Amino acid sequence: MPRIRNDRNDSIDQLFQAILSLQDQDECYRFFGDLLTVQELSAFAQRLQVARMLSNGMTYEAIRAEIATSSSTITRVNTELRYGSGGYRLVLDRLRELPDP
């Protein structure tokens, strides 16, 4: 069961509804640019990049050689990929289905 369900509340529900209301990438840039600091947004993007690399079979060493990230971040993402609620897998599978930009 996803851990976030244990922390479910109206504020989180409203945040997710706000995200679901976004219609395109430009709106995402505008909303997340206001919501998050550059560092926070970069950290989220980096975690998704690590998840993609791990799901493609890359080793921790290869990931660290390609992007500046800590072993603890890679471990955390790997743990979620293996034992989490399936959110990374869901998104990675959907991204694979999208046409190349």
C-alpha cells in the first residue's frame, strides 16, 4: 500500500487536483515554477531520471558517473522501484508510450 495514503488529507488532495488540472507542459512549467524552488524541482526531476536509469539496468556507479547524485538518492529510488507502490513504474511505462519529442 502506498505510504502517502496514510498521510492523505484535504491539502494533499487539493494539490493533486491542481496538478491534474494542468493541460500542457507550459502550464506545468508555470505552476511548478511558482510552487517549487529551482532546487526542489531539480531534485524531483533527478529522482525520475535515476528511476529511468535503474529501470534500464544501469548500475549505481554508471548513474553517478552520468549525473551528480548521491548513492543514498539512488538507493532510495531503487527501494521505491522495487518495493514501493508502483508509481515510478506507472509513470515510466507511460513515458515509454509517448512519441519522441
